[in-house]
Amino acid sequence: MTAVGAPTGISQGSRTRGGVGESTLRPDGVLKVTGAFAYASDMWHEDMLWGQILRSTVAHAEIVSVDTSEALATPGVYAVMTYDDLPTGVRHYGLEIRDTPVLAHGKVRHHGEPVAIVAADHPETARRAAARITVEYRELPLVTDEASATAPGAVLVHEHRTDHHAAHVPHPNIVHRQPIVRGDADAAAGRADVIVTGDYSFGMQDQAFLGPESGLAVPGEDGGVDLYIATQWLHSDLRQIAPVLGLPEDRVRMTLSGVGGAFGGREDLSMQIHACLLALRTGKPVKMVYNRFESFFGHVHRHPARLHYEHGATRDGRLTHVRCRIVLDGGAYASASPAVVGNAASLSVGPYVCDDVDIEALALYSNNPPCGAMRGFGAVQACFAYEAQMDKVARELGLDPVEFRRINAMEQGTLMPTGQSVDSPAPVAELLRRIKAMPMPPERQWESSEGADVRQLPGGLSNTTHGEGVVRGVGYAVGIKNVGFSEGFDDYSTARVRLEAAGGRPVVTVHTAMAEVGQGGVTVHAQIARTELGVTQVTIEPADTRVGSAGSTSASRQTYVTGGAVKHACEQVRERVLDIGRRRFGSHHPAWAGAGLLLEGGKVVTDGGEVLADLVDVLEDEVIEVEREWRHRPTEPFDPRTGQGNGHVQYSFAAHRAVVEVDTELGLVKVVELACAQDVGKALNPLSVIGQIQGGTVQGLGIALMEEVVVDPVTAEVKNPSFTDYLLPTILDTPALPVDVLELADDHAPYGLRGVGEAPTLSSTLAVLAAVRDATGLALDRTPVRPEHLTGTA
Amino acid sequence: MRVNLTVNGRPQQADDVWEGESLLYVLRERMGLPGSKNACEQGECGSCTVRLDGVPVCSCLVAAGQAEGREVVTVEGLAEFARRRAEGGAAPGARAGQSASLDAARRWQAGGTDSQTGEHIELAPIQQAFIDAGAVQCGFCTPGLLVAADEMLERHPDPSDEDVREALSGNLCRCTGYETIMDAVRLAAARRSEEARA
Amino acid sequence: MDFLRPADWEEALAAKAEHPTAVPIAGGTDVMVEINFGHRRPEYLMDLGRVGDLAEWEVGEDCVRLGAAVPYTRIMEHLSAELPGLALASHTVASPQIRNRGGVGGNLGTASPAGDAHPALLAAGAEVEAASVRGVRRIPIDAFYTGVKRNALEPDELIRAVHVAKADGPQQFSKVGTRNAMVIAVCAFGLALHPATRTVRTGIGSAAPTPVRAGAAEEFLNAVLEEGGLWENGKIVTPSAVKRFAELCAAACDPIDDVRGTADYRRHAVGVMARRTFTWTWESYRGARRTTEGAV
């Protein structure tokens, strides 16, 4: 771990154990390794029922009839509900656009859409009862791609749109469209010595968090409901759930249960409303747990995309212009599509200087599975294409691809295509330099005295090569991702911090609604509290809706925003405790009157280190509790015509180098090493930071080589909803992952930190693909690259 | 039907078991042992790995009735199991399972106040190593990985990296990218060999 | 659903005779997936886990009698000398956890073209020991696979064991999947040299409705080896002959396009695997021959 650049302003408590900057261990670690950590699917309640969803078997159809009588007559069944049983007039939900029916009404728009729900005393009873519901469909023509979406007379996925994007889109089957025009791309193209175009296609990726969608809804005596749920944003869920149930928000009490990963896939609702409906209908607790098959239908996926790019450059390697058109398939419902469009458009040029751009990004409505948030959304798809283009242009110019990138690398002060100035460090060239300077892994590492170790060769345990056909390749890529919610969204978090003396020592309690999904936010909150308040003993309260919103655990924003809120609340607590101290002890020592008092090691100290008082003595019986909202700098919407505007609050950068070995005859790939250099501003917890970078890196590897939700182009049905056929990288597919961390402070952010989670997923994919291209000499314009694409047998 | 088996050294009985239920379901929903996880229920992720008569298996693919009369060790009993092994006894431990009640949703935060706590809870060396190496993020893959890794180190105290990868190739993790899991297993092996030398 | 727990083989056969729809379950690695996902609701589930000898094997003079439920892990660990092809195939089955439970009986019972054991059994030459209350019969492996996920068993029969000839020469197994572990075969290839009979046998998985042998390829290669006296002189097989052999293996495929791979890729990959596995085994044969001769 290397630190360079400016010191990153830790104001307090650097001498308190377990504070900011240390690799403090997870507070939930012991529970997680002993099996005692309660995930959503582990919830259990006396007399609970099991909920089950019946999903559509076709992608686009009118529902002619639904017959639930046989299901209701099944012994052990307590309730069967359809659209007609919904309690209020609010029967749709959605993150930004409320276009998703709680249960299908009149028609279904994608394969796997919920049509009816069942509660029974055993999951098998519920499954059987659901299977006895008869639904008659009359199939409708399908919208599956841009051509079928915008053809004259195309069937509309949503008729009578009234959402706020409807007026700006060129066709009702387009959710949202964002052009960005800056400079004069036509004129700049005239200055280009080379012009390179490319068409790329990006596959649909699944978040594939391991903990399936689950929750337990318990009806309350007050007519309300308690919901224990795995989600990314409790308050966003709440805003969508309560109106459908016809309950005020304070009677839908939500508690975060253990979350088995998220990666964007829990930003939308899944079974939340269904479980509550069944609980309220039956008067009994209802547990719902998706199995893996259902999970593939139960959450949105990463948008597949078609991308067309044109890059121009001068002979000396400077970009003249970029033109691109990015078409994202949003599927049947909007979910996060508008924001994905905004990211794809605004980040479409990558971390490069280019003043003349002509960009268009849009998302379609179609009858494919709904797509929405996934780690790095919008930016991931764009990076795949612009980095492929950068390699192509470099080759055309006869330049080293890393050198070509360095020549065009943005830096602090560079203007984005949106006209926004990047106003914190943008060490793109430095990241590239570092990644290139890392030592290369040894050649033919699979050779040993006992022969070839197939586990280190393409094909692995399957014993396909002992070295035959194996060619090494190296690839580089760098990416840019925005941090936090953009385009004028009021992105804030709330933290409640309490300081008191208990058992003769000061203790701090931190309460937020932040969804801990594995990222380690709970660890960081405790560290911040220790640093700010000089107290070792910190309790993190369960996340629930008894405290204000913490925003979403997404967009790499939680350490920044909820971490910022915790810091801010701690600072207020510190002021209060110092006030008390001054009142009680001010006359004892002149230093009380001075500025720069610190809390360290449970004591009030001067900046010179002199101890003024023990915190417990200052506090006595007082309990200091502060709840504060905290927001990052405001952003603005992009102009709907020109795309200009200060739309993002912060940018993050990562670069990768991939070394692969390809069995060129069989088209099998072994990634030998996948190294990353990333600027994190300030690593609040270096161990967690590295964990995020490595995890994101391997998700990018998955996109490159194996992960794709395959949708039948004729029926729009999902062909591989299982871990048998949707392949995630195993530990044998995953190489050594060296990480080089830079810490260049962003002065606008708490502790100078920069959101970490997403950037590594961007460049990882393209670095792997670039390395495969290097090994094979093939163009490879899609993800994932499968054996048939490498052997001319697709 | 009724199923009797020994779980973590303690005799357990489950009644009214549906014949199609898996051992995983019985452990999780009938015996209050939800530590074994339900990530795929098709033998493709390893999150439900338990030891059945000593052998690591996916409990989701064992019919409950097949476990009749057998001995099962789950992550909940791993610490005790490892301790007895270290003491030279072969029998698995008798640690009682905790049922995940509503309160469990709150318990982890309430109990795990910070990283310095937890010292009083007995952990197997592999469990401690996973915590220390940062191999736990969301933690859903962790129980299965721990059972698999512990068994691998039992057979193979000084494994090469490729041996570790092969032994753990049936356990998917979506958070870590596996590097810290490798670190954890290396750490557990190194600590063990240090102990052996001492 | 009823759960049948026969205590021994006779009870199992009696139960299967009484309930021909009963689904036998041993390792559970196929059956339980289908039950967990509601794809199968058998009337009777019959646990064979208590029938002890199903998990045992005997190494005879010329042949190994392999109990239907011997876990793949055991085959890898204990039978790699006698059944090298099957041991290699076993090593590619799913994950360690699955290999600890699953056995050849399950592969044969399910008769999926993607079962990893099939190409090795075809190449080695095996007989399936099927039993019922009516008696015991041995079904040659070439006659066992009758259609997609269909086999030659009668409704009242159970698979008790597989009889596989002990290797008299080098054997190999390769399988293509889209990741480096825990993967279902896109296609697979098994090859065994049988110096005792001067023959080469093959097996192809996942590239036709059933596991198949590449008959024409075997005949071609047998002729090449015969005509050149290569079994005796241990000379190399010409690249053009190996190429032709690989082409004939590819031509023996009758694959489909599916989510795991294209038909064209499967044909192509089978050809590559045929060439490589033959090269590996032939080099090994020549090497062993040289060593033997050197010793003489």
C-alpha cells in the first residue's frame, strides 16, 4: 500500500486505537464466521407462513383470466392474492418512475413477472398451490431491441406514459435519452489523421449476490407491519411499500436483516410488498425466500448495451473528437434506467481530454428482463467500448496503448464532456504508470518437474491442454466512475450519535439506516466515531427506519455520505462535550478556553497532548445525542439538449493490467494475473479498500469471460436462470490480484476520501479482453467472450 | 416422516419432515441452525457445505431422510470440532445451535459492538484466520468456505496455492475476488505450522 | 411422496419391483436439484445410501467391479492406476463436495449426454450391471444409452455396479467448459489405448443426443496403427493421420446449439481434444514401451 500526495486531514484522535486509516476488523466478523449472523433468509417466527410468487411464463401477453380456486382449496394454504386483491389504488412502484405493477394487471411485460402470491404453511405447499393457479395468456408481439422498439407501428411496452421523461424522448419505447454536445465534433474530425470506428455489444450481467432475496413480514397489533429485509436502501423501500399497503410510513417498521451481498440488485423492491400483503391478509408472519432460479427473475440486471464509437486522433497521438451512441436495453420497467443513461452519456469518453464530442445515450423499454442498478452502472458499458477504441486508435497510430492513453489522460482541472471541471486529483497517467511498472508474472508458471499443472492452464481441472496452443497476452485499461447520486439528486444521509459514560468508560453509539451489504460500512462508522470522539468502545445500532434515511448503499457513496454524516454528527457531539467540559472544568485550566481541543483515548487533550480531563468525568450522567443530516455538494441536472451541467460530485479512477493465457485452439482463457492501481483519496480502512478493489475486479473478469444472462431473441425468455449455466468465476478462475492504492485527497470529501467500490469493475473487464485480443489477434467486440468467439465457431 | 441425526455432537430429531426436504432445510428451518446457507440449492455454490460423517458435502443435495443416523458438523459446531481435533479427540463437538429469531436481526450489531469484542467466543483457527485476513465481506459464502477449508487443512496441512484453489473450487464468493480467502487459508496453515514447531 | 429406505440390496430390488416409479437416490446430486426446484415430484424416493456394497469396489484380475455409488473422490484417489480415464473424468466432475457424494450410477441413471463419466466408460469399455427381482444382467456400455436422458434399464431395474476393464494402456479424458472448475461439459472426450487388443476406443460427451463413440475414427486409427506396425515399433503417428482421426471424431458428433455452446464449437473442440488426447496417450505408450524395452 503506497500513499502519495497531500496528507488527508484527519483532525482528531489519531492516537485512538481502531480509528480512521487502520485496518480495523469487521464488527460482524465473529458472528459471520460462526454462522450466528442472521441473514434475511435466516429469520424465523413462531407460526410463520411461507410466501410464494407465481410468475409469468411468457414475456408479453394479455392476461385473459386468472383462476386461483384450486390453489385456495389446497390444504395448508392461507391466502392467494392477485392484482384485484390489492388494498389501495396505489398498485405500482418504482425507484424513479412508478411503472412496475405489484402484481400484473391486464398484461405481463416480461418473462417472470409476478402475477399472484400465495401464503401456506410449508414452502412446498406454497409452491404446489402456486402451480395450481391457472393463468390464460394471449401473447402479444415482442419488443426485444432498438429496431423492434422504434419500428413504425411498434407495440408500446407502456401505453399512456405520464412520467417526467415522457415529453423528452423521441419514442414512447425509449425510457430516457441524454445527448451531450460540446465543441464541434465535425470540425475536429477534419483535423484527425486517423479515424477509428467500432461497434460493440455488452451482455446482460447478473449481480448474483449469494444471499437470495428474502424477508419476514410480521403483522403488528396496530394494523401495521414489521418487515425484516435485505435491501440497499430502507427508506426508499419504505416510500414505495407504504402507499401500496395503505399504511402511513410510521406503521411500516423496517429493520435491516443480514444482507448477503447486493451490488445494485437490491436497489429495487423484490418481495417486500408481497410479504407485507400476505402478512396483513393472513394476520400471520410471512417469510419469503427466493431460490436461485427465482432470484434471476426477482431483481433487475445490468443493462446490456450496443455501442457505436468513432474516435479521431492526430498523428502525434492526441484525440481530436469522440462521437458515440450508446443504446441500453432497460427491459420492461424503468428501474434505474434514467440514471444509467446519464452515467453512460457523461462518462462515455472515459478519463481523457477531448473537447469536441457528440454523444447520445438512451435506454429502451422492451419485453426483456428489467435492467437497473449494478456496480458501476452506465460507466461499465461505456468503458468497455471506449477502452477498446483507445487500443484500436493506438494500433492505428503505431503507438503503445499505455503511452497513447497517457498522452490523452485527464488531470485535475480537465473539463468533462458535460463541461464540468474535474476539481480534485485525477491521477490517470500516474495509475497507468504504476500498473505498467508492476513486475510481470513469470512465463510458463504452469510448468513443473512433474509436468504441466493443469490447474494453472486454460481449462483448469478439465485437462484440456498441457501447454498446447497456449499463448500469453497482456492488456491495459483505465476507467472513470462518478461517486454518489448525480444530476441534482438531493443525496444526503442521516446519522445519530450518542456519547455517554457506562461502566466507568465512555461509550459511543452510532445509529444510521445504512444498509451494510458486506462492504464494511459498519466497520468504518466505528472507526470514524473513534477518531472523532477518542472513544474505543463503539456500538453500531441495527439499521432501521427509526432513524432518518442513509440513502442507498450504491454509487460508491456510503463511506462518503453516511460516513460524512457520522463524522458530522460526531463533531457536533464533540462540541457539546467540550462545552460541558468548559462549564465544569474551564476554571481549572486555561487551556479549556483555547481552540484545538481534542478527544483522544477517552480524554480531553490539548493539541500539545496535555490531558485536561477524562471524558467520563466530563460526562458524568449526561447523555449526549445528536442526529444530523449531511449532504455532499449539490449537483445539477444535465441540460436535456446539450448535456452540459455540473452533474457529478466526485470522480474515481482505477487502472488494470491483465495477463492472460489463451488456449487459442479451444478458446479457453486462464487469467494469470489481474493487477489494479486505484486512487482512493484516503483509505479509511485499507483492508476493506483492498477487498472492494479485488471483489470489483473479479466481477469485471466475470463480465469479460463468462457471465451473461442469455435472453432468447425470439421469445424474450431467460435461458440460463441458474448457477449451472450462469457462470461466476470460481477461485480457480481467479488469479493473483495485486493492488496498488494511491491516496490523493479530495478536499471536498470527508477525510479526503474517494468512493472505492465501483471503479475497479470498469477497467478490469476491458483489461482482460485487451489481453485476450493481444494473445489472439482477434477483434472481439462483445462481452462475454466465449470459446466460440475465440475459435470462429460462434 | 421423522428424522434422527447427530448434529455437532448432539442428537437431534425432526418431525413432520416432508420427504423431499433437504438436509439443509432441516438444519435451517427445523433445528435452528441457519449457519449453513441457501445460496443456490443446486450444488453449484458450496454455501451449504457441512460434513456428513466427516465428508464435506452440499447439504442442499442430501435428502433429509438420507441423513438418518448420521453425524453432521455445521459451521455452528466448527470451533468445538476443531478444538476436539486439536485435543486429539475425534468426536465432533456438542455446541448447541442458536435459532435465528426476530431478535437475531438485532443481535449481531448489539453483540458485535466492535472488532475488539468477540475475544470470548471460541473460534476455530480457520475462523479466526478468515476474520484476520479480511476474507469476510457479506459473509454468505463464509460458512461453507470455512467447513471446506478446515477439512482441506485437516488432510493437507501445508497446501500449495493451487491445492487450496482446487479444494475450494466448489465454493463461490461474489464479494472478495477470493484473494483474501487465499490469504486466510495461508494464514491458518502458517499459524498451524508455527504451532507445530513450537 | 414416500421415502423408502431399503436396508440392503434385496430390499431395494423388492421395493423397486413393487414401485417401479420409485426414483433411486444415492449421492442426490441430480435428483435433489430437481426436487429443490420443483421440476420433479416422484411418488417414491428410494435412498440407496444404506446399501453398503454399492459404495464398494473390487479390483479383479482383468476388471474392476465398481459399485454404483462409489463417490468420484474415491475413484480419483484409489483407482487412477486401474481406471485412469475414469479417474481423470471423475476429477472434472462438478466440485469437491459433489465428487464426495456423486457416483457413476447417478451418471448412468440420469443418462444425460453431459455426464462426465460416459466418455471414459465408453473408451475403457464397460458393462453396466443391472439387477431386478427377476435377476441380474450386464448391459454393454455401447447399448446402454438409448436416447436423450434415456437408458436401457427396465422400470424395475437398478444399477448395482459397473464392470470396467483394467487399463492395459494409457487413457485420457478432456472436457471443455466455460470456466476452469465446477462446470458442466460443453463437450468432452475420452480415449483409451488398448495394446492388448491392438485397438483404440473413444467416447464423446455432450456433442450428440447420447454419449457416443467415434466409430469411424476408431476404425481409421486402428487401421493406421495396424498397417504401420506402430503398436509394435512404437513409431510416431503421422500428423496427417492424427488430423484425419480428429476430423472423424468431430464428424461423429451430432451436436446442438444451446446456452452452453454452439454446435460448431462442439464439433471443433471434440476434434482438438481428440488430437490432443491421442497425442498424450500415444506419447505415453511409446515412452512406456521404450522404458520396457530399455529394461529388457
